[in-house]
Amino acid sequence: MTVTHPFHPYSGQRGACVGKRGNRGGKLLLLRFDDGRICSVPPQWTDAAGPSLEVIAGNGRALCSLTDLLELSGLVERLISQGRCATPQRL
């Protein structure tokens, strides 16, 4: 399978699926790459899943899905509330 997520370290590279697992975040594929490393990758970050609706609607320009952005927003909010991240300054 080829990793299609643009920000994954193995983006564009093919890995052999050596297993599957799941966690509270969902299903994961275990992919072994040419350097011998095995990474757990969500299926939607590979060519195993079809293109997301955001990519289709954005004519290939979308770098991530709305779900990814919402998860990132939640993470930043949690980090700020824990004092682990500087509060954003308004311009």
C-alpha cells in the first residue's frame, strides 16, 4: 500500500501490510517499509481508501480533511488549557 497522507514521513512510499489492529481512534494498518520499519497507519492515509470528499471537492488541493482540522483544533485547545502552548496573540 502507498501512504497518501502528505504529512506522513513515508508519504508516497509503498509498504507491505503485515497486520491490522485497532484502538479507540479506529482501525490501523501495520505497514513494513523498505528500511525495515513498521508503522501503524490509518487506512484513510493510504491508497487502500478512496480519495476523501474534501480532496474531490477541492480538486486535489485539500491537504487534510475537516475531521483532521477539528482534531487539531481540539488538541491545540487542550494544550493551551494545560499551559503547554503559548496563547495565540491577536494581530
